[in-house]
Amino acid sequence: MKRSVLTLALLLALFVSTVPVLAKAPTGFESGVSTSELQQAYADGTIHILIVPGHEPMYGGAVYQGVYERELTVEISNKLSQLLEQNPHYEVTVARTGDAWNPSLNNYFDRNMKSIKKFVDTQKKLMKKLVRKGTVEERGEEEQVDHATAPDDVALRLYGINKWANENDVDLVLSLHINDAPDHGEDTPSAYAGFAAYVPDPQYGNAGPSRDIAEAIVPRLSALNAVSTLPGEGDGVVEDQELIAIGSYGTLLVPSVLLEYGYITEPKFTNTEVRKTVADDYAYQTYLGLQDFFKAPISTKYPTLALPYQFAGTPAVGSSSPAVYSLQAGLHTLGFYPAATSSSAIATHTPSLALCSVSGLMNGCTIDAIKAFQKKNSLEQTGALGPKTRTLLNSLIGI
Ligand SMILES: [Zn+2]
């Protein structure tokens, strides 16, 4: 292009971009910030992350045997916030504590309910119009995973969080959940296990970077956890048009990922002895994934905060402890957990973290893995963490 033409084009571009009449507010259906712009913003300065622990303070969310999703999500959020805050490239807002909304959000809900309602109506109408015009395609029920619907006031607060994020220079929204499944009883666990990362439908403007962020987090979670076994969640990253937290009806202009870390009936959540270890690890793996996305990866020897670990005793069969969690994680890292010989592996023809999870529970999966480790190292195959096995493990993954 000749210089004069270029100058003219530049002037025109400048003119167009500064004429207010032509500057339309984004609607949530045009592409917003790109992955490279977001990565550049990290390199140049700070990224404002809003962490939303799933559900309301005091109510809602999955419950099983006295374990509450809404409490676990706060524990994971707090650890994630702590990890992020050590890095000057992040500014973190956590949406709530165990018993109250963040004061900024609380004030926002109190003062803006009417405008939040209006905002949601406008977006719904806009989407209807775009669907009618054929610009946007509505996903059928059969194309998406079913979700529990939020009551009206809860839904409005979720939309309110989106609107607040749009207006408060938030760069990324992470919503943290533990999954519920319709198939579990009061004391019978769900048949499903594993994590899934929900991202906006590709027709929403925030979809591109959201997917890229999820695709960075998934491998870090996969290093120690199974991808969900629920049909529709098997890819790890799941597109969704209806989840409010990731911007249904184009209500969120900011990239967003909703993480379902696992199913509430999984032993890793119900064993209270390992609760903190499990929560900290989910936060850590999420943090590592974010660093990968922002091209500032953290080099680590282990995919878990539970290693290295110095083993001292012989855990009893049926007991549950952080030591057993470290043992399983360690044997997994060394390639012995789950063992190919475990009954679950034989049944499914593949050793699977979904059936033999890193749970902290000294069970058959753990015994089989110890035996496999002992066999490989010409030790007596007792399946127990005796002195010789312990010494060898400590030399490999001890402190
Ligand atoms: Zn939830």
C-alpha cells in the first residue's frame, strides 16, 4: 500500500473509531478480547480474576453425607486466590466467603436489581432476535448436558455477577463447583466420577479465550484426576449455551470457565481427613493451568502439593489420610497407580483414575498398586507400606 493511501486509511480508521455515534456497546455476541490480547495484558501488567465459589453463601449446591459443595468451593477458591496473589500479575476478587457475598457485589445486588433484570431481558430479546434472523443457532436439549436450574433470585444474582464483571474491568471469571449427579441416593454414591471444564458456546463473544484457558487447565487436572465419566463430559472441555456463569444470552463479555472438579459422592470429597489436601490440590492444578495459558509456566516435579512426602508409618487398610493421598499420588507419578492388575482395571481393560482415584483411602486400588511397585522392585508383594517399601519410596519421592 502507498504511503498516502495508508495515511488516509489510518486517518479514516481513527475518525471512525472516535465518532461516538458509530461506537456501539458490545452485546456479548461479537468477539471480545482475544487469547493473544489477554496473554499480552498479563505480560504487560495485571490480570483481574474474579473467582466465584459455586452457589450462594448458606444455601444451594450439591450435598452428600454432610459434605456441602458450597463449602468446598470456598476452600478451593481461597487457596487459589492465595496462590494467585503471590504473583504480581494478578489482582483477585473472590465473590463470596462461606457466609457472605463480597461487599462490592453485595452492594451491587442491593442497588441494581432492577437494572440487572432489565439487562437480562434485553439480552434474552437480542438472542431471540438473532436466532430468528438465523445469525445464532439455539442448541437443542439433546445437544447439551442437563443442569439443575437456579431459582429466580439466585439466577438474577448470577447475571448480576456477569454485569458487575463487565463493568469492573474483570479480565477472567472462574466459577468453581463440585458436580452433582441425579443418580445418587442419600447413602449410595453416583456412578459418575471426574472433572469437566465448561466453556461458553462458540457463538458467544467470550468463547475463544475461554476455551483456550480451559484447554490449558484440563491437562494439569488430568495429571492426577479422571476426566468425567458422565456422557457428554468425556472430552474434559464442554461447550454450553445455557449456563449463566459462563455467559448465557451473551451476558458476559469477559472470558469465563466453569470448573466442575468432580462428583460430590467421590471418596476424595467424603473423606474429611483429606479434604484440605484435595481442595489445595485442585487450586494448585488450576493455578498451574492458568500459568500455562499465560505463557509463564511453573516448572514442577509433581502435579500435586502432596509431593514430595516422607512416609513414616504403615497405613491401615480402610484408613484415610493425607499420607495415603501422597502415597497414591506418588505411585501414580511413578506409573504404578492405578495398577494394571487392580480389579477395576481388569473389568474395564484399562487402569482408570475414575475407578481408582487419588482419594486418600487405603483401599484395594492402593494395595494393588503397592504390590505392583513391590513386584517391579523385587520386594515381597505384601501390598502394605512396610519398612523396605517405605525406604525405597522415600528415596524416590521423599523430601
Ligand atoms: Zn455446583
